[in-house]
Amino acid sequence: MARRGMKPIDRLRRLSVPEDPVRLLSGISAPQISDALKSVTGEVGVIPSIKPVNNLRVCGRVVTVRTSQHDWGTSVMAIDAAAPGEIIFIGADGDERAVWGELTSKTAMKRGIAGVVIYGSCRDIDALLELDFPVFSRDYVPCAGEPRAEGQLNVDLECDGVMVKKGDLLLGDESGVVVVPSEVTGEVVKAALKVREKESSIVEGVEGGISLSEILGLRK
């Protein structure tokens, strides 16, 4: 029996993870993966304050960074630590200084990193809008701190009440970002595919002349 006070996610057993969840989630949106996560754990996995900067999609495992807003050097160290296809997730302690910008984005692109998510600020928006490199951020400012490299890599972060850990799956698009805990990735991927199938069926019904309220059983 689960202990009283435990969250639903804590009661889930560890499930097998698909070999390539990124491939399986091709065509899945952030809203769909959030709905799937909610169906599995009761939690939505959304960090509301983080928004897309250049409206590019990203999906992959995260490498986490904790740094001061005055220290963008730790972000540079994360680029060296991340593997191709991974997403750098930066947790800064404020928004008044940027911890990411044009130079870091171009360097990360060169290394094959999938994208960056910043719980803090970025800068060089004019350049970021021209790059084929997904950037998500809480805010943006023109100024930056110093390359001190005094932060930490691969540590647990809490952002808007959502825990983010190394190896978690993250999907981001125009709607925002969703973090899926690594221990439930397999179950959530399966649920997301079902969500997409169900939504496609609903769209077919609407296009066939059936009202949405009727499809959802809202008519009395």
C-alpha cells in the first residue's frame, strides 16, 4: 500500500524506456505530451514561465545546470559536458543578467546539442531568431555577467514547482516546454501516442459534421 501523502508519480513502478523516445515522439506536441503525463502521473510537467524564443521544436534528454545569473561560464561548461542530441537545461537564480546568447548557441550547434532551456534570461535575440537552434527562456535582457564557471552540472533543479533531473525527457515547441521524469518515460510515450490518435479521431469527426460537444458527450 502506498504511503499517505505520496504523489502519484512516486507510486509508479519503474517502466522500461523505449530505445528511442525522441523518434517515437515525432509529431507529438507539448500539449499532447502534457496530457499524456497527466494521465499517467496526475502532474502536467509544464514550467509556465518558460516560453519559446524562436518557436523551434526540441525533444531530448536534459543535462542540468545550476548557476548564478552573473555567471554564464557554467553554461559554457555545460556545452562541453553535453552529448550530441541532449538538451541543456539551465537553472539561474535571477533574470537580470543573461546566461546564454549567440556565442553559446553557435557553439552548442557545432557540438550537435539539440537545444537549450533557460530558467533565467538569454540575450542576442536578433541572432537567435536567425539560428536553427531551439532556445526557450523565462526572459531576455541585453546584459550578461562574467564567465566564472562557478556553478554545478547534473544537479536536481526545481522550476515553478517542477523537478528537473539529468536524464529527464523534455519536449518543447511553440506552446512551451514539458518535462517527463525519466522513470515514467516509457509509459508516457505510449500514452502520448494514444492521445494523438484520439485527437485525430476527434478532428475527423468534426470535419465530418459532428459537433465537438457531441463527440465529448457534453450534450444533455
